[in-house]
Amino acid sequence: MEPEAGIMLVWPLAAMEAQALGWSQIQPAHLLCAILKFAEMDGADLERLGQTNENLGNLAQEHQDLKAHLDDPWGITVPEVSTRLRRALRRPGEACPERSRRGPRAQSATGGPGGMVHRSDAAREVFRAAQGAAEQAGRQRLGVVDLLGALMNGSDEWIRRGLEQQGIPSASQLAQRNQALEQWTDVLVPLASRHAGTVVEDAERKRILADPAVRVLADVFANPGTPGRPCLLIHGPDRTAHDVLIDLLGRPGDRKPPKVIQVNSRALLERLSRDGNVAAIGFLDLLCDESNQKTVWFFDSLHRYLSEELAPSVFRLRFVQWLKQTNSRFLFAISQNQYDKVRANNYPPLPLDWKNTFQQIWIHSPSPRRRVGMEL
């Protein structure tokens, strides 16, 4: 099978990676490092490579596809996570310059005649797996995305340790999580922009861009690798948190909006009453594990989880403890009326520190003190 331009670029990058670290052969981890380097290139780099080497052709589409596949499903954002992973994957070989200064064990890192660095048996096996995947998908040429899939789904221990160190799920872990989430499809509701696939009118575009709550959330999600407190959206009767999120998903701009999945409070509490505390708490913990991926989890009607009438006391206490594990990939919503009731202890007191737990965002509240983004 003939290689795409991306493979022709990644191969020498992997050889350079192996040589720099003193390896006589290209290992699977060197291939993954090379793929991450390719993903981290900017437009100027790609244009220059295409001009200087006719065989490379136009790399832009492969580059775009690669970044998308790194992000989803693996949650490897470029360059935040990809750079950390590359560093974790680097391991000195027997011919590393640092080792050669310590004794006669060092050998040439060039491996074969003419300074060529060849693939190890493990690396060749990765290519065979990638080719098999490409053929099964009906592709005529081997692409860098096929090679990425073979590396991430492979059994290389070096790569496995690097992924584990960076909190990136392995293929088996990802499959287990997806299988577990499939059991909660009645609770999870993917959200989408109301303008998906249509041209946004100029007036609507200006309204969305000028909305302060949308701007605050866009800033929160601009750096997915940066941890932070979860957001609490406090809304009035005229404009809800759901409305703001739908606008966020349709916000014009260069950045791709996050994937937002709503956790339906009524459906979850129905499952809680039917299946018990253990199942519901296990579901919440599953979302925390899944939050390494570029997904925003939106919990509507926060007060329901704190209500003595709607949720058992064991679950309510565990839910408050669970809130401390969440980060900026979690959103919670509550109406202003319900917020005031909960804060006034109409519900039994819970050890919930509102100010330090949430970044509070007020949406179109009539009170002059309660502005968007103001912390209480």
C-alpha cells in the first residue's frame, strides 16, 4: 500500500528521534513522537515542506485530520497535551551521547550502512496493523491517522506508560468507558447549535458575540488543558443556562466549540430511585474519569440534587463531596429563585462552600449587584 504524504514526513522524523536518543532502530514510541511533532507544526512549516519536496504534496488536510483524531477520542490537544506526552515518551537508548561519555558500551546510533535507521520488528508490526486498518476502511493509501490508530491500539509497554503518566486513557480503557456510558443514554443529551448547517444572520451573529455570559464561557473553554473550578450558571426566567449554551455552540469564530452533553436531572434521579445510590454515584465518578476528554458535562437544575424531597441523604452528601472532584469541564445550572432558597437553608444544611466550589456566572439577573461573572 502506497503511503500518504504524512507518512513520508513522519518516517524521517521518527528516525531523527531514534538517533537523537541513541537507538539503533526506530521503535513504536519514536513513531508516536514523530506523529505528535507533525501535529504541532504550524501552517508556515507545512507550506515550506510542500514547496521544498514535491513528494510531500499538500499536508494541510492530513494535518487537520490528525489533530482532530488526537483530540477525539484520545483527548490529546495540540500543543498542550501533545508536548507533555512527547517528553514522557523519550527514553535514552544504549548509544545515547550521555551514556557514550561514561564508557565503551556506546555504539553507533545510525544502525545500518549509510547512516540509515531501520524500523524494529515492533515498529514493522505497527505498520502492518495500520495497513490492515486502512484496507478494512476501504482506503487506497496508508495515512498518518491509520498509523496513529495502530500505535494507540497497540500493546507497546513504553507507549502505555507514557499515556498512563499523562492521564490519557488506553484503547482498552476507552472501550470500557464507552461501554459504561452507553448504559446511561437515557440520562445523557448531546446539545447542538440551533444554527448547525445554516448561515447565521448578521444580527444574530452580533447578538451572540456581544452576550457577556457566552463570552465568559468561551474564555473558560479556550484552554481545555487548564484545570479550574466548575461553572455555576445562575439564571432568571427569561434566559436560561440552556439558552446560553446553545448560543455558545453557535458562536462564530475560529475556535471549534466544545462538545456539550447535558445530564438530565429528572432522568438521573429516576435512575437513582430505581437502581440505588451505588449506580448513580458510579455514574458520577465515571464522568470525572471521562473529563480528560474534550467534553463539557452540563448538569441542569442543581437544586434537585440537593433537595431532601428528590434525593436520598446518602446521595446528597456524596454529591457534595463529588463536586470537589469536578473541574472547568463541568457546568451546573440553577435558577435565581432556587439558588436563593438553597442558600437560605430551606434544604437541610450541606457542607457546600459555594464561593470556593464554583465560578459563579449570573445570566441577565435584574439585580444590579449580580452581574455576569461576579463572585459572591
